[in-house]
Amino acid sequence: MATPTTLVAASSHRRRRRRGSTPVPAQAHAQAPAPEGVPGWILLNSGAHIGSRSNATTAVGEARDKLTIEVSLWPAQPPHPSDVFVCCPGVRHPRESEILFTAQDLLLMRVPVAAGAAPSLISFTECDYLIYRAAAGDRRPSLTLLPNPKPNYFHDGDVGILPRGGGEYTVAALVARPREREYMLHRFDSDDAGGRWTTKTVWMDDPRRPPPVEIPINARRLNHHITTTTITLGGELAGAMGWVDLWTGILIYDLLHDDKDQDRPTLRHMPLPLPMHAITGNHGMGDKLALGCPRSLRGIASVTRRGKACLKLAGVHVTGERLPYNDAETQLPAFAVDDWTVTTWSNDKMKGYFEDWQEDFTIRGSEVRISNAMRSDLLRSGLLYRKPSRGDGDEATVEELALHNLWVSHPTPSLDGEEDVIYLLAKPKCFHPKAWVLALDTRSSTLLGVVEFGTEIAPSAGVTCRPSTISKYMSLVTSPVTGRT
């Protein structure tokens, strides 16, 4: 699990900013609403369960060596988890599959079909990549094995799917090359007659926009791009995919209008709001320890808001201290959390300027409003109860925490562009194996819900969620559930 290695001070006050009204262009088209009773979007547990739980969403296909593989999806209304089950009876050592990307009615999955027994590491050569497609009309759910990309492998966060007309799609990964500003684009088109991956070099020729503040020496990580996740874009950028460094910005490439004969295909860069706590920390010298992997600290979503394509960004900042001992329960470093802060931004211009981003809301955990009914739900969930961190017997058997003393991470903006709700993973301890999800209305600073989300299958494996609109394409074959079945 990606975890910050240092906790730094948050701002001393909460800022609340409201967006002004924006006229909807006549040519803008809103996303089609989900049918009545069907979640417009869901929170997928990124780690698929091992086993068969068949329902109307179940698709059966073949992996390598003619292995039969079955994939089923159990959708639920957020903040409840939507779970994916993968069953491959011929695999000798079943291991957890990962959902790498989701777009419209498609899921891209990495399935270990030739891995050794846990806890051995899983290599790229031991995995198959498969596309799950939800049912539509008379079409049943399907499962398609992609050609193995070897020897041109890529990391999980480097790859995404771009749906195209007529049921076709493009799978693309962007991998940095040793030379600065040079990348290798790996691409698979579902309608390619050869059924193969192609590769080509692409460049970022235009210089990045200068940041609005000077980057200190200990924050030089912000001068480089390291992809964290991938998104598809809408509006004027429809047909493009973005490779996101959640600290610094997005590398954008137009896959739909890609000219194969272009001499020097180029990327463009869209900056993100800078992590000011890492820039101003350490007496203005910058705090490089605060600039580890941002995956657990920031989240981004591409949505439609008031009929217009929009990007939503959320960041969480935890304040507290590392304790001078390891936790007795987890045997991993122990932390005391004083408070946490969540900030959200939006961008419906997407022209490539820092000024395109508007800070919407900043709320502190200690100031979140909790109704009596929601407080009862919190207590019943078990999230607020923490076992002793020390093993000396001096602490109470179980300690009851306040909401702002929880370890929170992985902020996830709602895919409903008209609401100001984010979802946080929350734990009573940093490395606790079980994770809950909190639903927060950032406009009113109100807790809307809490549910248990999942438990990691191995120490430090982590629990993560991935928002998806695939539920909108499942209305004719299944009904949503309201929680874990």
C-alpha cells in the first residue's frame, strides 16, 4: 500500500469556496442517465475475489492454454463495494486478479494464470490481460483474451481503454524511455486484422507551463512526470487518453485521430494543482518525504458537469506523527493522527493552464458534521474502535476514536458530476488490514455514509477502489444489490 512517509502540518483554517454558475453550451451533451433503480456508477473493489459467484453478469472465456475463465460482477450502490469474482479452475495456484481500468461497458483485467503459490512475486509473463464487456440488449456478457504484450510490458497504472464506435476499443499504455521527454506508446486495436500490439515513439516537444511558484530544491520531484493512473477525456479532448502524474499533471495523446504517418507524434501536458504542503514545508526548502507515491493521497475523475466535460481532483492531507515503536497488532510502523484535510478542485476548461483549475472546497475531518443516525452507523461499523498499539498492557483494551483520528487515504471523486461528494478509504490504523469507505459531501462538510469495504488478502497488499460507470450497461441483465451478498 502506498503510504506517505511523513506527516506535515495542514493549513490552520478551513477554506470554503463555492463555484459560480456556468452557462451550458447549446452543443454540449450530458451523459445518458442510468435506468431507474440502477446505480449510475459504482465503486469497484480493485482486487477481484477468487472463486465462482455466477449471476446474470457472468461471462465465460478462455485464457492461455485453453484454460476456462469465468468473471462475474456484483454491483452495489456507493459507498458499498461492487465486487468482481474470477474463477479459473485449471489454474494450479489461484492468485488475486487486478482491475486495471474501466471505461463505459469495459473492464481491463490482469489475471495471474501461471503464477506460483503465494507469497511468491507475480511476473508479467505469468499474467493474461482480458477484456470483460457488460451485456447490452440481446448481447450477453463477454470475455476476450488480449494478445500478450511481451516483451513490451508495462506497469498496471500505465494502461487504459478508449472505447470507440461500433463496439471497438483501443488499449494503450505509455512507458517512459531513458531519454527525457521521450515515451513508447503501446497500442492494441480490437479491429486490427493482425490481432497484435504495436509500438511507436512519441514525444513531449512543448515545454511544460512554468509553475506559479518556485519549486525548491527538496521538491524537485515536481519537475518530472511519473505516471500514477490513466483516464479518458471528454469534450474537445474526446478520443484522447491522459496519463496522470497525480502530483504534477497529465500527458495527453489523441488516440482516435492518431496519424500513423506522422513523422513526430507528440504529447501535450496539462498541469495539476501543486501540493503546496510539500513545497512550503521544511522552512520553504521543500519536503521530499511528502512527495512519495501520490496514489493514496490524490484521486482524479473525468465527468460531465452541467452538460460539459470536466475533470475533478481530490487530495487528502493527514497531520500527526510517527510513534517511536511498531504497532503491536500489525507489527508495522505506528502513527498517531491528529486531523486530516480534504481539498477538491475542478477544471472544465482543460486548456493546459494552472489557472484552469478552481479550488472548490477544503474541509477538515474535525469539522465534519455527523448526524445522530450517522454516528450510530459509525459505531456499529466498528471503524472507530482501535486495539492497543503498544504491547505493554498500559493502553485500554479497545480505544474509541473520533472521526478525525482515523487514517484516511485514496480520495475518490464521485462520477456524478453534479454532486460534490468524495469517497475516502478509512482505517483505525495506518496498516490495518481492513478498510472502510466514508462518503463525504464537501459542499456541506457532512458525512453521508460509512460501510466496510474490504480486507487485504496479504500483509501490506492494501485495499483500493476504482469508480466505474459499467453499471449503466447492466440494467437489462441484473438488479443492483445494496451491500455485500
